[in-house]
Amino acid sequence: MKRALFTLGLSALTLSACASGVTPHASPATSSGAMVASPPVADKAAAQPVPTRDVTTAAGLGVVRGPQIATLQVDARKAALAMDSFRTSCPGLVRRTDNSGLTQNSDWVAACDAVKTWTNDAISFFAEHMDTVQVGTGRAFATGYFEPEIAGCRTPQVGCDVPVYKRPPDLIDVDLGQFSDDLKGRNIRGKVSGAKFVQYDDRAMIENGSLAGRGFEIAYASDAVEFFFLQIQGSGRLKLPDGNVMRIGYDSQNGRGYTGIGRLMRDRGLITDASMQGIVAFLAANPEEGRKIMQENKSYIFFRELTGAGPLGAMGYPVVGEASIAVDVKFIPLGAPVWLSMDRAEPNGIWIAQDTGGAIKGANRIDTFWGAGDRARLIAGGMAARGTALLFLPKAAVARLGL
């Protein structure tokens, strides 16, 4: 689904990037991370600035050893789902570059080989091949996302005329690292206008017709508000007039920044219920004002039709309800297991990092995937859980980290 796809649950809409200042539900380990002050220097002119740590990755932020996996409270059913998703992710896991700086591809080979034929319980698999580490303070914030189903059609009809666009061919991705070593790992997205590279059209421009009539429509939605939230989820299902379903998934994004309208609406005193249900109710009751509010989120998602398994996460593999999570790859390797102990029961247990998200940034910032249907919508729409996260790493990686 690629949660750069912004497939956030509504709590993520409300709280966007709340990865800091969270009180943990349980603390399996602690890390001082304290800077030791230098003694006074008589000659201030000779004093040198104290270098600061690079905290933009897990390796820079620092990790400490966590408890043994066998001692964790884990639901056997959810652990089995996680092991299955880990098995699915293995081909990508052993060849992807780990941007967190914690593991090397070879670290995962033993576990990935073993999981192919593993017949014992899932918890013992993780315990035998991995150890836990805590990234930074371990304090976690979790939201939820799901695969929505909304009314739609393949060709425009009366009452079904909200365009679903594929990625426009003039949308260009630029790797800034090709131009400067200082910009490695940074990317921008836009288009060429004359002799200049400029930002791509924002949501308001697109919704006002900047792409209309250029043949980029792959389908149409019946309701603009429902489609807005499907965009935030990053993939979904269009229920067609003949009863069939067309599945659509993330194809790209316009490069504009994401704005969580839930927080915006709450700060303006427009709503007190910032759940998905509360936000939708206001937008539906105030269509003109709601349209302007939605357009304050300049980010816009483009889709492609999915004909195989799905929805697909950032690794290119299907994400699984109650097993897959979206993470910030600078702090959690894609494909790695993550254990959550939160202040509400639903997200507790082992998950597999298989997706990413535009608002999912920072250490221990998690977006949990709940599948499709009314139950998934209800849980994901109200998910805002705080607690502790532990990352499962291969034993070889933990040993190399000196833990």
C-alpha cells in the first residue's frame, strides 16, 4: 500500500506525527542517552563546540538490549500471522538496504532459511533466531489504517464523477544525492515547466480540473469525502454498479506535504470528536467548508488497478490485517518484526514492518493495518495507542552492535 501513500488511520489524521513525549505502558529497558558535560574551559576562545549525535536513524539514536523474547506476553494466533508475514517478506529483506543502520542483509539469511520449513510454534521461532532491542526510549505511538470499500464506477456517471487518477507521466522523482553527497537519501518530486523544475499540482489544483481530459482517469468515485479518506489509506476497493469490485492501490504521490485535517479542525474548534467518524460527519454536513478543509491537505495520491494479491505494502508484498505495520525505515528495517505493548489491547503483540507512510516518521512511530470491513474501519479509525515498542533483530546483528 505504500504508506508514503499516507494510508493513515484517523487517529493519525488527528495526531499526525506524535512520536515523542509519549508515556510508555511498560518499559522493558532504559537508556540514559545522557551527554556528559565538559569541564569549564579557562580560555573560552579555545573552547570547541561539542558535537551532537546524529539521531536521524536508529543507529545514531542508539539502541539497548531488551528482554528475552520467550518472556514477552504474546498471543499465539497473532504470532503465527506475524511469522507468515515475515516469511513473505524474506526475499526482500535479504536484499534491501537497511536505512536504520542496524542490520546487514546477511544477518537475516539464517532466519529466512529457517522459516521456510519451520513447523513449531511461531514464538519459539522468533526466540531462537532473534533478540530484542529498544530504539531510543522505546516509547511508542500507534495509529491504524485499513482497506476501505466505497462506491465507484469505471466510467463517469451521474452521481459517480470524482476522478481516480493514475500517475501522470510528467510527475518526476529526483534523487538529490546524485547532485551532492550532502543530499544523499533525500528525494523530491515535481515536474518540468519550461526550463525549471517546479512543484507538482496540489490537491486544490487537481480537484479543480488541472488533470482533467488528459486520459489519466482509471475510475471514478461516488463521494468526494469517502475518496479523500481512501487516499489517506492509500488503497481500497471500489464497489461497482454491477456488484463487482475494482481494487486500487498506491501508484505515486504529488510530492506535496501531508496535512492532518483532524488536528486542524480540532484546533479551529470545528469538532471535538477527532475520530474518523467525527471528521466524516462534519465534512458531510458542511460540504463547501469541508471541501476547502480537505484541500488544505495538499498531498494527492495516484492509483493503479490491482489485479493480484493485495493491498501491497512498500516492500511490494501483500499487507495482512493484524500482522502488518507501516514504519519509518530510518528506525525500523522493512521486513523486521516489532513487538508492541500498548495502553489498549488490540495492537499488542508481534507485527511485521511491511509498509511506510508519509506521516509515519520517527522512532517507534507505528501504523497498524487492520484489513478490510466494518471492524477494520472501526478499530483503525479510532486507534491512538501509547506504550512500548521492541524491535526483533537477528542474533548476529545484536552481537555486532555490542549488546
